Amino acid sequence: MSKPVKVTDGNFNTEVLSADKKVLVDFWAEWCGPCRMVAPVVEDIAAEYGDKIKVAKLNVDENQSTASRYGIMSIPTMLVMEDGKVINKLVGYMPKDKLVSKLNLK
């Protein structure tokens, strides 16, 4: 059972850009209500689909450089990345079934 990986400005390249599979990066902050709503959905996806996708969480307050590099203006924002490139950008809360379909995990 996989859990989301905590990523930072310091390990983003290693954990996300160099990953050997698709990565879902959840950009969030402690004070963000919708981020707290989406957190269990993100954790469920990590647990259920960890063999197909790596799930990472990046706190935007603690890692402003990476958030800025990817133009994160509102949270929660989730980037789907593959081979070091953004292939999808999802903004706001969404239920698990909708997020799974956006990630093409079925």
C-alpha cells in the first residue's frame, strides 16, 4: 500500500521529474480548506493505484520556488507529470471517481 511522497524544492527533480512512471503532484497548504478535502482522495489514489502512478504532495508555503516555477496560482492544484513534463493540470477539489478518470488509471 503506497502513501503520497512528501516533495520539496530540494527533492522535486529526483522524486518527480526523474520518476519512472506517471506522477500526480498535489500542491497544497495547511490553511487551505479544499486542500484538506482533497487530501483523503489523494491518499486513496496512492493506496489503490500506487503500482500505476506515483503520488506526491508539495506544501506551497514551504516550497514556493517549485510552486512558482509551475505557475501555481490557486490551491489545491494537481499536476499530472510524465517524463518530466506536465501532461495535465487539475485545479480545485474533485471526487475520487472524477480524479481517477482524469488520470486514466482504469
